Amino acid sequence: MRQIPLREFRTRGAKALEAVPKGESILLSGQNGPAYFLVPVVGDVAQEDREIRRAMAKASLRESWRLAEEAALSEISDEAIQGEIDQARSTLDRRKAG
């Protein structure tokens, strides 16, 4: 996979892509690290779309897990989580009844 600086891609666009072999994925990187993937469309577009969405979902989960670790939320017990769920449901039930 080739890596192209985001700034170069913005300013030179198609010219920056000329050196990349046909069919190869490209990683666009910004100042804070990887920013975007450019993935060629070949074959079954629907299947490729599912795979890309799956990869994006995994990346999002990893970020959520990282944030949870930083906030020490990963240390909350299952019982505490269930208690919060029960409390939220009770509040909703009272709103519906009232």
C-alpha cells in the first residue's frame, strides 16, 4: 500500500496518483497520522463496500475502547452497567405513565 501525504494529494491530485500501480490501495496521511484510504473499485462493488464499512466500524470501535480506557470506564462492573440500564428504563417508564 502506498502512502501519500494529504497535502500533496490536495495540491497535485491526479498527478500524485500517477506513480501508484492500478488496483493498489492508497493511504492518505495528514499531520496527525493516517487520515483516509483510497480503495480502487474492482469487481463486486457491493461486497467491497461491506468490507470497507466493516473496517471503518472496527476502527471506530478501537477508538471508543481507547477513550473508555482513558476515562477508566473499562473498569465498570457488569452489575453497575446493568444498574444504569435499569435506572434509565425506570425513568422512561415513569415518563410514559405520567
